[in-house]
Amino acid sequence: MKNILAVVIGFVFVVGYAQNDSILVSSTNFFKDGLYPTYFDFRHNTPIPASDVTAKIHGSTKGVYLKIRNNSKVVYLKNGKKIKAKVSALWGFVEDEKLYFNRKGKFYPVDYLGAISVFTISVTNTSLISGNQNFQDFHTGGNGVIAEDVLTPCVFSYYNGKIYFALRNKLSDLFKPEPEIYNEFEKMTPESQRALLLQYTNRFNKLHPMYILK
């Protein structure tokens, strides 16, 4: 059993394994389009097809997004049973091979998915840019005073399913499992780090591929 990912970021700990019961993610074996009610469904690549998702405002049958964007609840078929669910409780969905995360009923796309994925959203909460922690939970963090919109980087850790707001420009901690990458990135100015973040994330992800559980 090969340990392929161990990331420690404050309170973030991620471990991944390449095993006989997993399949390497590749361009020919990617995540299927559809609704993923839970992280477990996503890791096992077992989505609910868009054709099995219904809502009060129906939208297109070709995708999930049009069915859920104007609805607070949906009904989907799973193992022949109808399940009613709040949109805010859904984990996410994949459409046109792009993953969308759910946070409080809003879905945010991730353009480049990997063992570590970094993406940016606009938030309107001062609690996201204050405090001593470098990372806050994506789903529960940020319930303070309304402020001006702030572009905030977020981190998705594939092997534990957690999504975090990355605060105070400490994104270099992401790369600690790879000392060479970490040391290079740590020496950069904050401006250079932001400019080259995707490049270094891709470099890290090449050493830590994703696996789908069977």
C-alpha cells in the first residue's frame, strides 16, 4: 500500500492511498456528470444522473445546475427510491467534467481538480479575513459582520473531502509534504505566490494523483 498524500495545514490532515480497491483518475476515467449528494458518492464516482433529479422549477434535463439553481429542494432517485433533499445539504455535482462545490446552497466551480485544488470565490464576510487561524472550514466558517466583497482563495483536499478558506497568505503550507516545492514557494513574495499558485499546485498534484474508490 502506497501512501500518496499527507498534508498537514494547521488542523487540516489529508491521507490518500493507492490500493487494489481504487482506480486512477485520468482523462479516460474521470468523474461522471451528475449530482453527488455526499462526498462518499463523489469518491466512489456514483452520481445521480440529471434525468433522475426533479424539482419544482424543472429546467433542462441535460444537466443538474439548471434544476437546482432556483430551487430550495429536489427529489432524486437512488436505488429505485425517491429521496427528498434540501439543495443546501447536497455535497456538489459534476457537469461537463467540471466539479461544483455547495456552500449554503450556492455552487462554486473548480477549474483544475487535483489532490489539492485551489479556487477563488467572492465572500462578503469580515470573519473570513480576521482571527488567528490560517484556514477556516468552507461550509461553516464566516458568519460574522457583512463587509465589502473580498476575493478569498479556497482549498479542496480530495482525500478528506474538506474545503477550507485559505487565510493570511499561508498557502505555502499546502506543499509541506514536498520539501523542494515548499521551499521554493515559501521564499517567494506574496504577489509571486498568488501569480504562480496554480503552477505549483499542478506540480504538486503530478506527484500525488487522485484515485476513485471502487
